[in-house]
Amino acid sequence: PVLQIRDQPDDGVAGPPLRAEQRDAALALAAKLRAAGEDVNLALRKAKPKQFFAHAGASSCAKAVFIGPDDVAAGQAKMKDLATREETSLAL
């Protein structure tokens, strides 16, 4: 899935899980962010990290979250600011 959270047209977050548990984590994160007032667009599709970040960087998203199996196991994912490359941890 691709998770896009948009506060403004040029601000957002994206993330593509590959397995059922990753998809479930993305759905839960989307619900959590929506509850916090974020505008979230969730589209399900597979992508490798490099392809995902290239696609996210070419979109209007300002931030991206790739949720991998290790992230699900740890209960944490990293949100990357696509302009600065700074990463922030998010609880899943």
C-alpha cells in the first residue's frame, strides 16, 4: 500500500507494505493519523524501497513511510522527510 497523508496539497506521507501484517499496520497507522486530523490517502500496491521512495519523491508527498517486516516486528516505522531526508520514528 501507499500511504499518503496530506495537510496541504504539497505535504504528505507515503508508505507501501508488502505482506498482510504490513498492510494491517499501514491501515492502523492511517486510522491513527486520520484521528489526529491528517488527510490520509491509502492505496494498496507492492513496491521495493528504492522504487517506492523514487515514486514518493516524484509525487507531491513531503514525507514517506515504508513499512517493512522488521518495522512491524519492532512496532516502529520511520517517517522520512523527502526534502531533508530526516527520519522520525512512529509507533505502529
